[in-house]
Amino acid sequence: MKPLLLTIEAFGPFAGQESVDFTALGSNPLFLINGATGAGKSTILDAICFALYGQTTGAERDASQMRCDFAKPDQLTTVTLKFSLGDKHYRIRRVPQQEKPKSRGEGTTSHSAEAQIWELDETEEGRLLVSKKVNDATVMVQELVGLDVEQFRQVMVLPQGKFRELLLADSKDREKIFSQLFQTSIYKRIEDSLKSKASGIKQAVENHQNQIRGILQAAEVSTEQEVSDALTTLAPELATALVKREEAGRDKKASETVKERSEQ
């Protein structure tokens, strides 16, 4: 996932509308977000995470708390992110739950959270994929990016002081995170397929061995070696018996020939 354009309004410390055009960086793979304390550096990461998942980069700040205290009462807090995945471009817009002035009378009314996702084309209008439901948008982002919000936080936008948590995370958690990041699922499927085939071969061998044991029990012997020894012992007797059978066959044939001649 590559961010292209981030637009925020009444979000974090920014009362107005601000945009960050990542395409201005060109092909530079590394850049620095620099500024004084409280200038809004972390807000950029919060905005990206919120646009994608409806949550900020850390549990310290809830999305509904990210509305700027200095924004105009009738100004809606919104975050819009244009990003690319491979050769496809998408735009996602999220609005957190917030209070806004009533259209009639005094006081405020609650504006429910909403989200929209478009797959963009040459006209930048795009095809609407999600029209309003925040959960549908989050599920689609997880399918597109391949990471849930916790994995995204740990892998893509590690907040200050959180890298150590990734290093100290449980081995199973790290394995899950890195398998998502490096797309090792194909190797897991190969491993599962080989395990399944090995299990099938093992079961076939066990079935064959059970059949052999059944045959041995029917023959009242305990091992295949006993059968082999018995065959070795009986081999001379079998050979003698075969010779005698052939001789008997010849004698029978000769006797029948003599009988036929005597009857003529």
C-alpha cells in the first residue's frame, strides 16, 4: 500500500483543511516528517491509520477524540486518503462520530460515523465500492492491504516507543505479523498440502500392515519371516510333488491311449 494524497479537515491540531501530497516525493523511498513538538507529525500517521481502519495509531487516542477543538461548530471532521495497491488506485473517506449543530433550534445532534471507498479510474470519479457502512469499509481494507489494524500499527506505522513492543511480542504474534507482511501464506499452503499427503501415505501403510497381520493370524503364524521359513522348508517337497504330478499326468494319458486302442 502506497499513500498518494492525504486530506484532513478539522482533525487533530488542524482546524482547517490540510493536504499532504506524497506524489511530490517522486520515487524517493525514504523521507522525514519533521517538526516541533505538537506540530502534528503523529497526526499524519493517525490520519492515515484512521482513513484505512477508523482507528488511530495507538490506544491513547480514540478516533472520536481527534476532532480539532478549534474547528468551526458546523465544520465536519473528515479524512480522505488516496492510495495505490499494485496498478490500482483507491480513495477512502471517513467521518468519525461527532457532534454538530442542529439544523433547527439550538443545541447539537450526533453525526454517525461513515466511510466510503472508491476504486479510481482515469476520471478520478471512480467506482463506489462502499457507500457508508464503516464496518464494510474496514473489512474491505483488510482484504486489500492484507493486514488488520493491529498488524498495520505494528508493521507500517509503528508509533514512537512501540518498536520495542514488536521485538518483545509473543513469537506466535510476530509469526502472524511477519507472515502477513511477507506474504508467506503460499508456503503455508504448500506445507499443509505436503502434511496432508504424508498423512494419507501413513494411513495407507497402516492399512496395508493391518491386512498383513490379518492374513498372518488366519495362517496361524505371527510374523512374515515364519511364512518365509515355511516356504523355504516346503520348497523341495513342492518341487517333488510337481514332478510327481507331471509323471502322473503322463501315465494317465498313456493309459487312456492304451484303453482307446483296445476298444477299437
